[in-house]
Amino acid sequence: MAVITYRQALHDTLREEMLSDENVFLIGEEIGVFEGSYKITAGLLEEFGEKRVRDTPIAEEGFVGAAVGAAMLGLRPVVELMTINFSLLALDQIVNHAAKIYGMFGGQSNAPMVLRTPGGGGQQLGATHSQNIELYYAFVPGLKVVAPSTPADARALLKASLADNDPVLFLENLALYNTKGEVPDDMPPAEIGRAGVTRTGSDITIIGYSRMATVATQVADQLGEEGISAEVIDLRSLRPLDRETLVESVRKTGCAVIAEDDWLTYGIGAEIAASISDGAFDYLDAPVRRVAAAEVPLPYAKPLERAALPSAESLNAAVRQTLDAVGHRR
Amino acid sequence: MAETATRSKPAGSGSKGRRGGTRSGGSRSQQSQGKTAPQAESPETLRDYFRQMSLIRRFEERAAQGYTQAKVGGYCHLNLGEEATVVGLMSALRRSDYLFTNYREHGYAIAKGIEPGKVMAELYGRTTGTSKGLGGSMHMFDTEVGLLGGYGIVGGQVPLATGAALAIDYRGGDEVVMCQMGDGTTNIGAFHESMNIAALWNLPVVFVVINNYLGMGTTVEMSSAESELYKRAVAYRMHGERVDGNDVVAVREAAGRLVEHARKTGEPAMLEAVSHRMKGHSVVDPAKYRNSEDAEAAREADPVAAFREQLVSANVLDEDGAAEIERAVQADVDAAVAFADDSPHPDPATLFDYTYATPVANDSRRLPADPVF
Ligand SMILES: Cc1ncc(C[n+]2csc(CCOP(=O)(O)OP(=O)(O)O)c2C)c(N)n1
């Protein structure tokens, strides 16, 4: 068992998949000669050549669409979209084409491809480079959207995404690339559509995904030291959404806080809160709370950016408020 | 006669009539001169072109009728007036070559080799249709004949076609991809991104622009700064060519040449076929924006009638022979309609069958009134 970074887990898994399947190839901006904006693809051009590691012009719609077309003929493209912000230029190809090809042609064709892209703020990159807009994709039937939060998940979900016959948007997060974790050598692929219970507990359920799932785990550990038993659910898959696991947990704990890096209004937390209302209303001892980003174009200035994004402190505070509301005794 | 991007004269002789409803530009009128001699191909081939063109004409008339009877729903864009282009292009492809089209695709589906009954059944939304009734008029598909789909987003098919050519190149196959689109499509970003990528990577794709000079109600002069569209190829160091789309043999010749070149060298190319749309944009469009001069020109250019006359005067076909083909075609279309009419509608129980190719845990199968839990 090795302790490696999230970045390394992605790199190693990509390399392995390329070695085991001729049809897997990488396509995107600056992934070859430049070795990737975030260096996930470092060394792969040298090892696999231009056919398998294809640098593209700055033409998101053109190369994402080309990957869809190639996937229709049975190749397994792994597209790197430099950041999720630029995926908007390829929205038509992702939403109107990749996601629809299987359904609208009556199951005769499909687009088995992985769209890897980092999202998230906190790096002082300003409003257009710091967004969490995975919701746009999680809304669309026909797409699958996964969001690994640990190096082990990154590996297991990337394997699952590459084995899948549908287009998968694979959400990474800039803040996670350097995080470390244990990654077993012979990890089986994850199951897309299953959430993970990363901490078990009985007092409160905290639900998060991607960066906020790791923050939730941190907060649960802090609370544990004070004798508060928090259960943490990492969604892992935003579509399909594993409502059963989160509802089951809330039925047990009686209250929930949702931690999300995206905006509150219409956000992923809204869907989760609704799901809890659908499946665990009678079990709730307090309203479901949501800790989400402030609803502003993310500012550059550090104190403002920090104020806008959810953190361990803000999540911790929200959990305590909920526990106070249910009269939890420490 | 074909014009090529490398040999072209400067654009627009005099007034360009940006807002005009008429077809301007000297080169347009040149297209009607000098139809390719029918002798260039065997009499059987020419008779078969006529049969296919007549079949598509009759099929489209029946599709329009089906629409007014509410048997065909949604949008319904017809190939009326573009039959020579459709048949000329499709005859240049092998069965194993791939085709991507826009939403004006019934004729292409038939000419690529799909049974007219399957095409009509798709219009009728039946399980026997080209996409099991899930696609409709704009989304036909058939792996068997290499039709990789009709697409309803203007230009959406262009990156896909480029990607299919990438897959061919990746595997070292000798198939070619043809990507059909209208004149209005050449102003979409995806068109330019894809032309550039195809040229950069040397992909075997032939981009075919059907210039019927209208995108809905917008003329090519209103929408394209360079309305001689084949010239756009120059910007991508690609071979571009313009051909008279009313001349099936000329289209066949030009398309065949470009397709075979792409097959041999992997080089992409662009072909502009200048054609006419006889009716409105779709069945429900009365085309009031069209001036009478232009509507008259479209009627006069009727490629099916013109080709019939040409074949008869060249003794490739006599009146009886032509009438016999027309009767057979009529019978084919009647049979297609009967097949569609007799085919089952999809069972609502199959609603969730085609959302995901790899089934997943927790895939929602909720119907509108169902509770979530
Ligand atoms: C991206 C997009 N914008 C607008 C439309 C609506 N629309 C459908 S067809 C059409 C005209 C396209 O004209 P052209 O490419 O010349 O094709 P033609 O209809 O002549 O075959 C428009 C504007 C669309 N389907 N997709």
C-alpha cells in the first residue's frame, strides 16, 4: 500500500489504463509537450507518442466534439478540459451530443468517454477561473458525473469511468491535487452511483463531495475529540445520486448538514435537502442546513475570497448550531 | 463545372445584395451552365440516380402529407429540390463510409441505403424506425449503412464527424467520413474549430455544405461575409470546391474525387453544392420571406424533372421507362407508409431503456407523478 498524492493517483491510473487498452487515448490542451496545466499527464507524451497523447488547439467545442465522434466509433478518449470554466465552450457537445447519443438513436450508439476537469476556487484566480459548476452537468440524464475526494477514490473512480460505456464528467479539484492518501495497489474500480460513508456516527450526518467531503471528514474528526459522533457521507457520484445512503443515515441521526463548494440557490445541496425531505422528513429533529459558497462572482482579494468559500470553521459552526437546535448534550 | 478555392476569381461581381432575397454574385448563375454529360456514367447508373431522386421526391411529398395528417410530429425538414445533391453525394460513398448529417436528412438516410419503410416509421415514431422511434425526423441512425446520425443543433455534427475521422485515422482504416451541413452552418464556431482540427491532423473527412442560400429566412449574403462558401477552405489550407448541386452527375464526380482523395491521403476537403430548397424551411413554414423571383427560380430548377428530361433527350430513358420507374417508386413509398402505419408504437414501459449504455446503481426511474421515496 502506497501513500501518494491525488495528482499521482490520477497520473498512474491513466498510464495503467493506456497500457492495458490500445483504445484509450488522451486529448486536450497542453497535455503533451507542456505535460498538462496541473501535470497530471507528465511524461505520457514521451511514453505513448502523439497518437495517444494529443495536444489540441484552443477549441474546446471542436476537440470535445471530436472526442465524442471518436468514442462513437469505439475509441476511449480521456479529455482533459483545462478547468471546468472552459467546459462552457463545449457545453453543446457535452449536453446536446455526448449525453444524448445513446438515447436519441435508440441505443444504437454511445459515447464512452471521460471528461476530466478540475473545478473549485481558493487560488485567487478570480471570477471566471474559480467556479463549481458541476451542477450544470449533474442535471443532465445521459451523463454521469463523479467527484473523487481522495487519492484512492480518484483511482477507483477513474477506473470505473474508463470501463463505463457512457460519457462521464470526472470532477477534480485544484485544492485536492496535492493531498495525500493511501492507495492500495490492487484497488477494484468503484461503483458509479454509490456514495461512501467515510465516518460512521450517530449524532449528525454531514454530506459533502469533492473538496468539501474532505473538509467534512476533518470536521468530524474534530467533533469526535469532543465526544460528538458525526457520520460523513461523500457523495462520490453526483449523477446518478445515491439518495438511499444519505436518507438512511439521516433516518439514523435525525439531522443533517450539507457541505458544498457550489452556490446555494438551486445548488447540489438543494437537491440533497429535497431528497432528505422526501425520504426522512419524519425522522428530522431540525431543519437541514446547508453550508455553501457565498453567491457572488468569486473575488480575487484574498480576505474576500476566503470569506466567500466554505471552510472547516464554517462547517463546524453550522454543525454546532444544528446540534444546539436538537438539544444535543455533550 | 466545379470551381475550386485555389482557382477562384475574386468574390461577388458588383452588387452583393446583403439583404436581398435574390441570389446575387456572378458565380452563382454560372452554376447552371454546362451540365456534365450523362454519357460519363453507364445508362443503368443514370437510371438508378433518377429512380433514387424520384423516390426521395415522392417520399418527401408523403412525409409532408403525413405531417398534415398528424401522423408525423415535431419538426419535419424536407429535401425537396435537393435530390440531385443528395443522390450524387451518397453514390460517392461506400457502404462502409460514414455519414453525419443535419436535421434535413430523410433523403440521405434513404440514399445511404436504409429501407424507406424504416425511415417513414421513424417519422411516425414507431419501434421499427431507424432509431426505434426515439429520434424522429432529425435523429436517424443506422450503423449497418454508416449513417452516424442526423443532428438538430446547427453545426453540432461537425465536431463529431471530425472525431469519427480521427478514430479511422487512429486505427488505420480506409473509411471516409462525409459531414453534411447547410450554408448557415458555416458561421458556427464548431465549423471553424473542426475545419482547423481536421486540417491540422490530416483527417479523412469531407465537409459538404449544401448552399441552398437560405438558413430558415436568412440568406447566405445576410449571414456570411464571404458568401462563396467553398472559399472558406482556403483559411484552413484545405481544398475547397463548388459544384452545381442540381446536377447529380457533377455532384457525384466532385464528391467521388474528394472522397477518394481523402481515402488515399487522409486529407480533408470541403465541397459546396449549390442547390435549391423548393419549399419552406420545414413543412409548416409557408416561406413568406421568399420573393417571387426566387421561388420561381427554385421551381424552375427542379432537379428531378430536369434530370428526367435530360435522360429522355439523351435516349437513356424513354417515356415508358420513366413512367415505369415512377410507378415503382410510388409503390415503394406506399409500402413504406403501410409499414409505418402497421408498426407498433413504443411501449411506455421501455421509457428508461436507453438512458445509459452501462446500467448504474441509483439511476432514477421515476415517472412524473411518482414519489422519490
Ligand atoms: C445552434 C442552433 N441555432 C439555431 C437553430 C435553429 N435553426 C434550425 S435550422 C436553422 C437554419 C440552418 O440553415 P442551414 O445551415 O443553411 O441549413 P438548411 O436548413 O438550409 O439545410 C436554424 C437557425 C438550431 N437548430 N441550432
